[in-house]
Amino acid sequence: MPRDLDVWPSRLKAVEREYTVLRLAVTRLRTQVSLDATILVRDDVRHRDIGVAVEHLEGTYVTRLFAEFETALRLFWSKVRTTHPPMRDLVDGVAAMRRIPVDLTTEVHVAREFRNSLMHEREIETTKVSISSARSCMCRFLSRLPENWR
């Protein structure tokens, strides 16, 4: 698993690009299905399934993005501490250690809470976070880590 700081922004961007590709593919599929609904018959997919996929796509990729971010933080943390804190505490611990501004840490927590609401199907009020906003705050947070933490 990579530890160099420069690797993580490109890994996060790759997740965002994959989301963009799939959003394009689903959009094209919707168009094709409107022209020929029989293309769905052979795979037992219904038109409404496409709508559900569209509805959940960005959340799915915000979740994947957060998994990459968490991996980076946990790798960094393992080099400086021997504990395995919950994600909230990990973000706060790294933020305190690296003197990361509170507003940036708060942005990361908003993305984390949105991801948690998706993963745990919580019915609490959370702010929806776009994949580009999530990637941006995560990259800015990671940019505050040392260049290389081997």
C-alpha cells in the first residue's frame, strides 16, 4: 500500500473519474432504453432499476472515496501511533497532530457523516456531499501530512 503523499490525490481522483465514467454509461443506457426497451429483457433489468442506480451512484462513489481516504489516514497513523481509533477520532487526532484548520476538519467530518448515513441507512439529517466536494476536502486534508511517511 502506498505511503507517499503524492499517490493519494491521484487515487482519490481515480475514484472520481470512475464515478464520472459510470454516470455517463448509465445516462447513455437510459437513452438507449428509451429507444429500445428490449435491450433490458435479456439481463432481467427493468427501467426503474436504472433510476435506482442513478439515484445511488454518487453516494456509492463517495463511500469508495472515503474508503481510500481512511486507508491513507490509517497508514499514516500506524507510523506514528499504535492505536486503532474510530474514524471520527482518527480524523481529529491527525488534525491535531498536523495542525489542520478546524474548518477543513469540519468539512471532512461532514463528508464522513454523509458516508455514514449511506452505509448505515441512518435516518438522521446529514448534508449531502458531492463526490467533487468530498474529494476536494479529503485531498486538502491529506496535503497537510508529511511528504513521505515511510
